[in-house]
Amino acid sequence: MGLLEKTVENKNGLYKLALEYFQNIDVDEYENIDLDKIIPKSISILIDHDFIPTPCIEIRLDLYQQEQQLSNCKYILYVDEKKDFVDEFLIFN
């Protein structure tokens, strides 16, 4: 089974993995943000990237602050085929 099939088959597990990694981020990174909800956004397979080893899986979560209609924060996790950590980004807009 290829990377695409594995990814589609295990999308809920991948979102759960991203949430676990997000919850393990150093609190100082986001302590000033009062998050109301975290919404799974997308899962992508990267086959070519300038600074992320590929192929890998990109998992995005949208982070919402209280009372906001649009997400102004994103968490992006990159894992390899075996779901081992590659990189992560916490982006504040």
C-alpha cells in the first residue's frame, strides 16, 4: 500500500497525532492565545519541498481564539511515512 492510500485510510489518526504534538508545544509559544477550538484543516502529501525532507505528510490544524469567526493561527505538522516527526510550525497571523 502506497503513501496516498495509507494517508487516506488513517486521516483521523493523523489529525489525532497532530493534536498530540500541538499539545506538547512549549506553553510559552502560545500562552497569550486563549484557544476556543481546534479544527482539522487538511492533510497533504509533499513530494517536493525546499527545506522539508520529502516525501512526507503535512497535517494542518486551524486554531480559533474565543469568539472569532476566522482562524488567525495555524499549526502544521510534518511526519514521514512511518508517522515519525519531521518538523512543525505554529503560525500566528
